[in-house]
Amino acid sequence: MRQENNDEVLIKQTVIGQEQSAPTHETGNIGRGLFFGMLISIPLWISFFGWLRIFHNLINKYI
């Protein structure tokens, strides 16, 4: 019984190894990447300049 389980595990390991070694020919879509990059980066820049403005106003208020 134990020998049958070991053979089954070895077969599964070889199948997994074959699947992982297969080359993939998929490429990314540069337009989609740029679009989602802009969706993320524009709000970050807006918040960055907003924080700079807040700190600038606080520094000018107490100086």
C-alpha cells in the first residue's frame, strides 16, 4: 500500500516539473500597463503635492 502511494507521488512530481518547464510566450500589453500605471501614479502625485502644500502652510503660519 505504501509503495503505491510513493509511485503516485513520483508521477505527480514529474507532471508538475514538466508543466513548470514549459516556456510561455505571453507578452504584456504596454497600453494597458501604462493606463493602470497612470491610474495609480496620478493620485499619488496629487496627494504628494497636497501634503507639501499643507506642510508649507503650517511652516509659514508658525514662522
